[in-house]
Amino acid sequence: MDASLEDIKKSYRRLCSIHHPDKHPEELKKKQTEIIKIINEAYKVLSNEALRKAHDEWIFRHNQSQNQSQSQSQSQSQSQSQSQSQSQNQSQENWNEKYNSWKVNNDFDFDFEKVKQKTISISKKVAMVILSICIIIVGKVISLSIGQYDKPHTENESQLFASNINLSIKLSQFPKRLDQYTTMINMYADGFIIHYVYGVSLESYNYDLSRVEYNSRGMFLKTKVCSMKELKKYPVQISFDYYFTDNKNKIIIKDLSLLCDR
């Protein structure tokens, strides 16, 4: 609730970068697309002051209602537990009486200690087998995770890369008019992500959003970034950030290798 708008924007961009479908295998793209939809819906609410305030009030009321329900549930649970405990004690006493009576009448001699030890031995063996299986599964999951998300480049390399790119960007002049409605208002690097920021002099519902990605790629290929050899050794991504007059935006993130057809 106390996060600033700038913190929310940074988190939003980071999550978009992590969960973008193009960064995942084909079998995970559908799931990542659903996650991106959820992230976008959350960002729409949190970036709008009125919607965020209404959302916070809803959470407060929901928590109050939940606490009341939990309190009532705990009270009922305690009452039921006491009743069940009394019933179980009574049942145990009745069973003990019947068993003792049966044992006396049948002169039955049963070694409970041996049965107990055998049961414990079997339980230990089963537990060891289950533990071994769990260790194997966890090892494979960790191995796959390391292989998928291991980043060969350090944070210092990321910061140095961004500093060099931002230094070269200072030589550029903004804004740059691209067409009747679209103006490039800024460009900056954040880690290995280079942001192209566009202002659109239309409300989002009057703009053909289905063409944004196509136009972005076309505009990008006209630049000289694809010919910069020093960018090939880093996992560089390009973020096309479109901002409309009704305070809505459209962010498209692409890998540099895909944009440059490498």
C-alpha cells in the first residue's frame, strides 16, 4: 500500500521482463501469457490513484470480515474439539472394557510389544524410501532451474553496459517526430534492457493496439542498433514503451537477437 508510483513501475517492468512469453519454451508460453495479463491488470489498478485507493479500501474491509469469520470459526472449532474429545474418551473406555472382557473369556495372550516394534521398523523403511525419492526429485528440479535461469553476466557488467549506452544516448536529441500521432520522447538503458519511450497523441481506445508491435519492430530496424557488434555478447532486450493521453500504456519487450533476425 505504501509503494511509490516509481517503485510500482520498476516492479512492473521487471515482472514483464521475467514472464514475457518469448523468453520461455513453447510449452510455457500460454501460461506466461496469462501471467502477463494478470500483471497488466494489476498495474492498471496500482498506477491509477483512484483505483488503487478503492482497491486498498476493499482489502481493508475484506481483512476485517475475514478476521471476524476466523474468530467465530475458532470458537466453534474449540467447542467441537471439546465435544469430540469427550466422545473419543468415552469410546476408548468402552472399547477397553470390551477387550479386557474378551481377553479374560478367551484366555488370549497377544504380544503387543513385538507388533509395535515390527510396525515401527516397517514405517522407518517406508519413510527412507519416500525421503530418497524426494531428494532425487528436488535435485532434478534444482538442476533444471539452474540451467534455465543461470545468468552468466554479473550485476557490474549490467550496470557498466547501461552506463555506456546512456552515455551514448546523451548525444541524441529528443523528442523525435515519427508520424502524425507518435513521437519518440526518450531512450534509456536499465541493465541489459534498452527502453524506447513513445508518446502517442491519442487515447488508447482510438489507437490500433494490434499494430503497435508491428510498428515498433519496423521503427526499430531503421535504427543502427542492430549493427552494434558490442551488443552481441550480452542478453540485450529492447522495451518499446507507448504512453497514451488517457494515462494508459502499452509495453512490448523483445530480445535484440529476434529484432535483428540473428
